[in-house]
Amino acid sequence: MSEIESLISLGRMVDPIMLNYIEKAELRFIPILKHQILAGGKRVRAALTILSCETAGGTPSIALKPAALIELIHNYSLIMDDIIDHGELRRGKPTVRAKYSDAMAILAGMFYREALDEIVDDCPKPFEMRKLIRNAIKETIEGERLDILFEQAGREEEYIKKHKYTNVSLNLYFKMIGKKTAALIKAACTAGGLAANASNEAIEALGAFGWNIGLAFQIVDDILDIYGEKTGKEKGKDIIEHKLGNIAILFSLKELNTKEKVELLNMLRKPKISKMDLNKALKLIENTKAKEKAYNLGRKFINEGKKALLSFQDSEAKSKLLSLADFILNRAY
Amino acid sequence: MSEIESLISLGRMVDPIMLNYIEKAELRFIPILKHQILAGGKRVRAALTILSCETAGGTPSIALKPAALIELIHNYSLIMDDIIDHGELRRGKPTVRAKYSDAMAILAGMFYREALDEIVDDCPKPFEMRKLIRNAIKETIEGERLDILFEQAGREEEYIKKHKYTNVSLNLYFKMIGKKTAALIKAACTAGGLAANASNEAIEALGAFGWNIGLAFQIVDDILDIYGEKTGKEKGKDIIEHKLGNIAILFSLKELNTKEKVELLNMLRKPKISKMDLNKALKLIENTKAKEKAYNLGRKFINEGKKALLSFQDSEAKSKLLSLADFILNRAY
């Protein structure tokens, strides 16, 4: 098992805990509720909570429920996002909505929210933990709201057509990915610190680590959702999905001349993007230095995150956290 | 102002509290979040919480946040139900999803869940209150799941077509409405008792009151959703929506001969029900004693509920609770 596989198997320890809370339901509802968890996932957030707890001097066992809590929030948001985006597949398997209907998926998502409420009561520092996750979920909702409004086509509803952003600044992009992705990853590390009963300074340092690697995480996802390398991800996925809120597209637009810029934007705004359109858009993007710039930006955040851990004593857990940060960046290459 | 209008205006006291928690969001999200609350509603559940608290010896002011909490749960479930049922109008106004898209409505619903989590922290007995509402929400989810599977047509997804109930016993019907409707009304009354710091016996009595009038509430709704009297409700609404989980339909099926029974069931199972079908179905139902039987059943539960209040000292609040119970029944006539 590679180092990274062993890190991830650490996160998998939360699966039985998540299932335990999810299964407190009517017999016929349970397969629907379990589907999202059984469909897999890297459990990176759970590993972050456990390792953050250990880095701050706690035992891993005290962090298991908080880790399950964070991972369940992530899966809650995935169920709901798949409904919002009419997603058919995730990690090569049918989404909850694709397999069981939008109606059942909404009810499953709502049930996840109650199950995670129950986990909080069984966590150390439930009051602080609850406030932490409530704010993280609110941030995630707001990030998803912005991400939807950054789409350039593909939704027919009047409200969305009227309120979509036709221009996304880098500032606004960072605001969106901070909320959509980094807020929960920050919460994962903060929850570990809370579980370890760490000092406010230590908790803040872990939070800064999580925030920065969370931003890098989304930047790398953006790279993969355009260039589609190495992973099972579809090349040009975010173009097909009309997304302007992707760092590679935003960096490309900054570099292209006016004619090319209009061409790329028009492509994103086509109701249906043909294979030929997609290749044209990819060529425009690939002729810029967007990928390199995005990668450098991701690295900058990873390094910033690592710096936040300097105040902690060296330990096995800390070095695993640092490896996990590198892994996040290296997914792209 | 009639007595019942004054009861309802009592419930309206929670509107500013709900709005206060709902408005802790990004500026552009707020109109979407406020829509469901501003669209109105009778606030019966909030009135029940406040009056239950007073009946158990508490002041009305201590019950305001718990009442807002319960009313917000109700509105959370309405937002989600309208997405599930593709609802266009509610109380004559566009639903959140119709006005702002399914995507925004899902995010609004999720935000409501966080807002109500925040209210709990500001309620008396937050730990007990939280457990109470978590269980009530879980019940509501399960009730909605059953209600969907009691539909005889109208949903295309394989899972639902395969798992729908072709036969609904009265027992199963009571299970469904208990969860879908009575559980939250019971919680409304229980929350009032908790806020009043009442004895376990008093809280249980209030819960029994809420449970019984909650069952009656849904039975009366069922009557209105078939016969459509007095209210703005569409005559035959539940037939158009293919619902087998309606007491008037279930009582009719018990009374009809085999041929008529098959006819009515076939009507409910038509993908699209014409005006002529609807009239035929209504005629079949109106030729039975279903309405009278349903009404008698509702009255039985109302009386059962009233009996649960016998142990409380007479008071203005108690007599208002009793009036509210009568009002629930009289909506139908």
C-alpha cells in the first residue's frame, strides 16, 4: 500500500460510523440512504480531521465521530448537488437521484442532515462542533449558489438566466471556491483541533492549513475538469457544463485576445456544446499558459497551508498531513 | 376579528423571528429565502406551541422561539415537498421553485435547516428541543416517502414505479399521516410544554393532544383535497395527483362493488386524468358515505385530543387550544 493509499484507508475508518447513523431509518429507505456512502470516495476530509486531531496532540479515536460528521456533510452536499446538476454518474456509479429518483434523493439528503445532527450530540465539544458545522454548511450552500450563477448556459429558469454572472473576477472566483470547497475542508481540520481540545492558536493554525489546501483542492479539481488528466474525469467537463467559475478558463480569458475571448465565451454560452465546439474551446485554452498558472497558484496555496503547520511539533501525524497536502496538488500531474 | 382570526394572528407573532434567522445570508440570496415565509400561511403550528406553553403554565414570550422553530420546520418541508411534487402554486402564489428554480429552492431548503438549527440554540432546553425536532423532521421525511409511494401514477422513475404501493390498508394510511402531518403537530405542542418547563406528564398530555388533532388535521385536508369545499382548494386535487393515500378514497374503495372499485383505481392509475375521468371518479366517491365517515373519524380524533387536555386547569389559553381543535375540524364544513 502506498503512503497515500494508507492515508486514505485512514479516512475509511469512518464508514461504519456513518452507516450506523444513516441506518436509523425504515427498512425500505435504508438502501437509498446507504447508496451514497457505499459508492465510495477518497474520504480525504475524514483523514484530515483524524490527522489534525493527532497533530494537535489528541488520540485518533477521539476524532472518529467528528471525522464521520465532516464526511457525512460532504456526502450530504454531493446528494443535493447531483439533484441540482441532474448528475447521472459519480465515480462511475449512478448517483442517488439517477438510481432512486430526484424525489427519493431529496428525502435522503434531508435525512443525512438529521443523521449528522445526531452525530454532533455524540462528539466531543458538541456545542462548538455544532456551530462549526452549521457555518460550514451555510458556506457550502452559498458557494453552490454562486457556482450555479457562474454557469453561462444550460438552465432554462427565468430567474437564473436573469441573474447569472456574465463576468467573474478572480476575487469573486476565490469567494466562490472558498465557500464551495475550502470552508468544509477548513472545518475538517478545525474539528480535529476541537476534538483534541487544542488551544485556540492551534485550532486556528489547523484551520489556516485546511483553508489553504482547500483552495488548492478546488483549483486542482478545476484543472482536472478541463484537461482531464490521469483521473477518470472527462476532458473538458466544465466547458460542457458551461462553467465560467473555473480557474483555467478565467486565466485563459485573461490571456486571449479580444476575438478569441469572445469566441471562448460564446462557446460556453451555447445551449448545447458540440464535440467540435469543445475541441475548439480546448485548443484556445491549451494555447495559453492557464494550466501552468493554475498549477502555480495551487502550489502557492499548498505551501501557504504547510507554513501554517510550522508551529506544531514534528510527529508522524504532522508529516502525514504534509503528505496529504502534496497529494492534493499532485493529483493534477 | 373572529376568535379564530385572533388565534391565527397569535401564530403570526413568529414571522419576524423566522425572518430574523433567515436573513443571515448573502444579500442576493435573501429574497429567495424570504419568499416562502412572506407567501403566508395560517401559522397554526406556532399558535399551538404558544398556547400549549401557556396551558402548561408558561408565559407566551418564552414560547416564541420554539414556535418560530416549529413553523420554520413546516416551511422547510413545504419548500422541499414543492420540489418533489413539481408544485407551481401554494396559497395562490408561485412556489419557491416555480419562482426561483428547483436549484435555488433546494439551496433555500437546506439553508432553512441551518437557520432552524440556530434557533434551537436560542430556545429554552436546547438539548431536549433539538432531539424533539430532529425526530419530528425524520418522521416528516418518512411520511413524505410513504405518501409518494402511495401515488398510483405520475412519476416516471423506475424505482418509484417498481416500489409503489398498489394497495394501502387503513393501518398503513394512519402510519403515513401520523408521520407526514401529526408528528410535527405533536412536536409543536410538546415544544410548548418543554418551554413551559412542564412535568413529563403534562408534556405527554400536550403531545397526545397534538398527535390526535394532527391526525384530524390531515383527515380534514384529505376531505378538502377531494370535495374541495369552502377553501380555495381544487376539487379532486388528490385524484389528479394520483393519490391513494387519501382517507376519502380509501373509504370509498371499501364501499364500492368490485367493478366500481377497479374503475376508480384505474382512474388513479391513468398517467393523465381528463376532466371527464375526474368527474367520473368524483361521482363514484360521492355516491359512497366516504365523506361522512371521514368526517366522523376526524371528529373522533378531535375529541380524543380534547380529552388529553382534561388534566390541565381551565384557562384562557386552554380554551383557545380547544377552539383551535374545533377549527381544524370545521374547516371541512
